[in-house]
Amino acid sequence: MTNATTTDHDTIKAWAAKHNGVPGVVEEATTANDSRPLAIIWPENRSDAKLREISWDTFFDHFELRQLALSYDSAGMNKDHKFVSRG
């Protein structure tokens, strides 16, 4: 796996689209301030009741507000990824 980290919206959208992913949030809050974690929802997870699809605009509003970056496989061989702090 070739790891890369990006904040570029077009790169993130293209990488997700390559794997048929859509933007989403995890409905069950995992933090004390009720901040819903962002997610890329894959076809095999679309029926998961904990995940809710959102628009790319809403996704990136939260992405920027939280100052996140996406760490992903830039070779495009798999869907492994995580959201990381820019700080």
C-alpha cells in the first residue's frame, strides 16, 4: 500500500468514486460533544443503520471545520483510509 495524505476535495471525491464510495456520517456519536464522525460509505455498508449518506458539500463543510485530512492508499489498490488531524 502506498500511503498518501490529502486535503484536496477533488482528490478525495475521485478516490472515493473509484471504489464506489459516497460521503457520510456515523449516526451514533462517539464523543462527548456529539460530533458525528465522517465516513466514506462503501457499497457493502450502505444498509448499515449507523451510517447516513450526506452531500459532498456537507461532508467538506465538516471536513474543513474539523481541520481534517484523508490518509489513504494512493495506489488505489484498496479502500483502507482514515481521517487525521491536519495539526
